Amino acid sequence: DQQVKQNSPSLSVQEGRISILNCDYTNSMFDYFLWYKKYPAEGPTFLISISSIKDKNEDGRFTVFLNKSAKHLSLHIVPSQPGDSAVYFCAAKTQGGSEKLVFGKGTKLTVNP
Amino acid sequence: DAGVIQSPRHEVTEMGQEVTLRCKPISGHDYLFWYRQTMMRGLELLIYFNNNVPIDDSGMPEDRFSAKMPNASFSTLKIQPSEPRDSAVYFCASTTKPYGEQYFGPGTRLTVT
């Protein structure tokens, strides 16, 4: 039972263009969402997060959009740079109770120069 | 700060042997998490501690797995006996507050032959 789904295993974009990574979730109790970036042979690093009381959060080139009715969130990277090439994980958690993060399986982004 | 430290970085062992993975969280962080990453299941939480106390171990796959946190600066994940299906990358992460982003270590790549 995969509660957080990233249906695109990979994405390739040109440098300078927009990268859009998508994530769907099934558990309506999730109320906090995070994106992590992972380079090979390293641990995931936190990128950006959003609470369910918002529908958008922006940090520099990175913007996360949340559509609660569709149970969908997306990460936009504008403009994309070759250094953004990595695996991106979407994660979700519920308020109260366990501090458990549920991760998607990741999307490998390749930004071509 | 040195970040989350994990050792060893690589471990190769034979089936049936005991394996101990180690983690030193970031100083001052009171939450510690153990994750396992595989191709099939992605990144999944095994167990997490708060103030050295195990809070949620529902992700521990079976009795062969055990985790301890004897003090605020050290945790171990032990597999006894190890099996080939335990081959994965094991990550440790820490954070200082709920909803706070988790800081991951570089991981231990375990291979059981």
C-alpha cells in the first residue's frame, strides 16, 4: 500500500527550463509535505516543505504547490541547472501521533547543459 | 557541525553473521530515525527514537532486527542473523523538533552474500 506515489521514475530537462516533479498521496490525514534531494552516495537533504494550510511555498528557484482536493503536490525548479541533477523524494506526515515520514520512491532528474 | 555520522560506510558480510550499524546524530537533536532504502520498497522508516526512547518500531521487518540508543549521541541497528534480502542502504537521520526537516547521514551500504 503505497501512500505516497511518484509516478515518474525519471525526468530530463534542458538547462534553463522549468523542471516539474509530481507527487500524489492517498492518505487524507497527511498534513505536512517535504521534498528531499539525493545525490549518489550521499544521504537525502531537505529541500523545501509545505503545510496543508498553504497551497504554495517558495524558496528561491524552488516552489512547491499543494492541491489538497486532488491529493497532489508538485515541485517546480526554475531555472533548472545541471547541479540540480539528482533524485528527488516527496515525503508526507500526519499531525500528532507518530513522527514517521512516508516517502515516495523518487524521481531522477537530469538537467542537460 | 559534522552532521550525522554513520559507520561503517560499506559492510559486506556472509549470511548468518551479525551486523551492527552505528549512528551519531547531530548534537542537540532529540529525534533519531533509522531508514532502509531498497529498489523495491524505496526509503522506509524502520524505527525512531525521541530522547533515547523508541517511539515507533512498526517498520522493523522482523525479530532479527534490533535498535538501541544508549545515550543522546549514539545509536545502533543490529541484524542477527543477517540474510541476503537485508542487502540495502541504511540511513540514520536526526532532527530537533516535530515537523522539522530530518538531517540524514551518508548511509551504510550493506551487502549480505
